[in-house]
Amino acid sequence: MSSIVADHVLSWMIAVPFLGIAVLVFVRDREWIRRTALAATLLDFGLSLMLWAGFDVGNQGMQFVERMPWMPTFNIQYAVGVDGISLPLVVLTTLLCPLCVLCSWRSINTRVKAFMMLILLVEGAMIVVFTALDVFLFFMLWEVTMIPMYFLIILWGGPNRIAAGIKFILYSLTGSLLLLVAILGLYLEGGRTFDVLALAGHTYSSQAQFWIFLAFFLAFAIKMPMLPFHTWLPDAHSEAPTAGSVVLAGVLLKMGGYGFLRFCLPVFPEASAQFAPFILWLSVAAILYGGYMALAQSDLKKLVAYSSISHMGFVTLGIFVFNHQGIQGAVLQMFNHGVTTGALFLAVGQLYDRTHSRSVHDYGGLHATMPRFVVLLCLFSVASFGLPGTCNFIGEFLVLVGTSSESFVKVLLAMGGIVLAAAYMLWMLQRVAFGRSRTAFAARLPDLNWRETATMIPLVVMVFWIGLYPGPFLDVMDASVSHLVEHVTGTLGLEVSQRSPGP
């Protein structure tokens, strides 16, 4: 049995959430519904650790590959595999989903079975998105991720959940339509195959590269979301339940960045270089805009949501400088952002469960009544703006080092975004955790219980592990990132890698 699991570990990882949904159909007791969902997500996390342990860090290609004919008439396969770029995102997905179940243990009391089924559905779909080696399979599960998120928002969200859900679905459908157009163009221009690896090895005309890249870019930019396609994100975050915000910020946003790395750069290197100057300035603008908007927020969830826009700017900045440090920093920053921002949304949810308020002005003095909570909130807040010794520092440092070969001006502006992040996070901490309690209920809030503390501990471990010893994470992605950079710069005649720094 163990050899069967080892040989087909990716298929088992995909199957476990769907098997969990099938089991939940027959479970009626709410406590057992929660336990079943937790068991399924923990089993998937265990399988992802097996995947990590068996991964060959020296192999630049796809590993754990499984292929099976699905629709031979159209050359469509069930094909999955991981490399050093997709593996960290798979592990991130399986790490956050058990925490989503735990944080919803008491806060979700209506339609519990449906809620847990949706969490498992989005987990299974995201794993397929990050491992698919067939573009048709990628698109199908890309679409599936949209459905559970929509229902999580409109059924368990806040007072304006309907408007936020509709806005989310309209933006998502627009991106999906563009993605479908791009995939059809890729199929027709790439030899009528949906195989990701074969498409990356095909040569495309400049005109085809331009238009197909543009469609891919817009689809992935909406999902990330990049400036100016970001307006759905603050509304969706502010109305979604805690688990929905964690999944959305922790994993779903990374689908856009992963799309750039899996499709735009390897398949369309010339178009990527053509659009890169525009995208780099757009990334810098997003870093600064997200920081300034976060400074103006009094709603805790919107503050963290705008910080996500700023952090995603670092990801696209690192990707489109086309060098090893930049791309490696971007991949690591996607993982780091999932850890720190997921933790901040968990912390906001823990406060909201006690007070049903997200306003900064309703708190104050929590260090006296909730010391454990304040310690964790301080840790994740300083990690979010990249304090040395925490995970975000490593990712942002690598991105800035990579960007320095492109433009010192962009590095200085991006560093301004880090200063803004420190300003809004410390401003939030000062008003929420310190000083005097501004309301009567803030003065008598209970501290975190054992379940809430256990939910945060894995993320604390990741913050310090990556911040103090990032070697294992960088080693995993090193060979795949090197291969991607060599492919892009080789196609462009090494012009990108040898370009001197400039404004």
C-alpha cells in the first residue's frame, strides 16, 4: 500500500479532499463533520510532506509525473507533476487548509457541512491548478476554484456579502474568459496540443506571442490582483469569513503569479521581455499604492487586504526582472505572503469572533487582557513588513537584489513600500494592542484558547524557519528557477541577463 501511495502521491493528494467530501455526505453530527474535514486536510498535509521529502532538489524538470489519456481526440490528458516552483505552493495549500478548518470550528454554526465541503473542494482544485501539466486540466480546475469562494462569501460573509460576491465573480469570470481565449490561441498556434511542456518548447510568431501573452497577462493580473485590476479584493476580503480570507489571500492570489511563471515566461519569452518595462513600473506602483491605501484604513481586514496588493507587487517585480535572485525571491515571497497574511487574517478573525467588530478604533489595551494574542499579532505584523529574522525579509531582499540589476530607481521606490508597510502595521499595533481600552468590551476580552493558539503555531514556526534558515526552501526551487532563467535569457540572446542597471 505504501508503494502505491508513493508512486501516485500527487493523485492521492488530489483525491483526498474529494473523498473527504464524499464521506461528509453521510455524516450528520456537526462535531464529526468538523473532525472529518480536519482529518482530510491533515492527511493531505502529510502527503505533501511526503512529496517534499521525496523531491530531488538537483532535478530541474518535473517530478512525480503521472499521465493518463483523458480525451485522446483533442490530445487532452490527465497529467500532473511538480517542480521546484510549484512544490512550495502545493505545500502552502495543504498547510493553510487545516488551519481554515480549525479557525471555523466555533465561528461557523450554520450549514457546517456545506462550509467544510467547500473548503475541501477549493483545496483539491488548487492542488490540481499548481500541478497540472495539461492546459485544459489547468483551466477546468482554475474555474472550479471560483465557485466555492463565491459561495463562501455570499453565504457566510458580512453585511455586504452579496455585492462583494457578485463583484468577485464578475472579475473572476472576466479573467476566465481571457484565459480561455489565450488557451485556445495557444492550442491552435502550438501544434494542437494542451501539453504544457510541449507548448513551452514550441516556437511562436511575434504577433501570436504578443496577443496570447496579453490575454494570459490580463487573466493572471486580475487573479493576483495587479493594479488597476485590484478593486474586487478589499471588498471580497472584508466580507468573506475568516477561512475564506485565509484561502483567498494565502493561496488563490498565488495562482496569478504561478501562471506568469508557468505560462508567460517559458512559453512567450519575447513577449514577456516586450511587456516587462510596463509590468515592472506597474509593480512598483502597486507596492506604493497598496501601502498608501493601507495607511488610510480603519477596517482591520481592509488594511490587510491592501497590504496584499503591495506584497503581490514584489512578486511581479521579481518575476519580470528575469534573473535568478528575482524569480527565486518572487516564489519565496508568494509562500511567505501566504504565511504572514494568512496569519493576520486569522488574528483579525479571532478578534471578530469575540466582538463582531473589525474597526481599529474599537480596540486598544489588548496587551493587558489578551497577552498571547498580542505577542502573536506583533510577530506577524513585523514579519509582514519584513523585519530581519522573519520570512518576508528574505523574499523581499532577494527581489530587491534581482531588481538592482534592472534599475536602482525601482529598488529605491520599492523600499519606500517597505517603509509604508512598517508605518501602517506599527500604527495598527499601537491602536489595537497598546494604550488604553477604547470600549468596555475590549477591556474584558478573553485570551486565545488552546485551539486558537494551535492554529497559529505552525505559522509561527514557518516565520522563523524561513527567516533564520531559508536554505531548504531555496534549495528546492533553485534548479527549476535556474532552468527557467536560462530558457528565457537564452531565447532572448542573453540580452536580459547582461543588461546594465539603469533608471
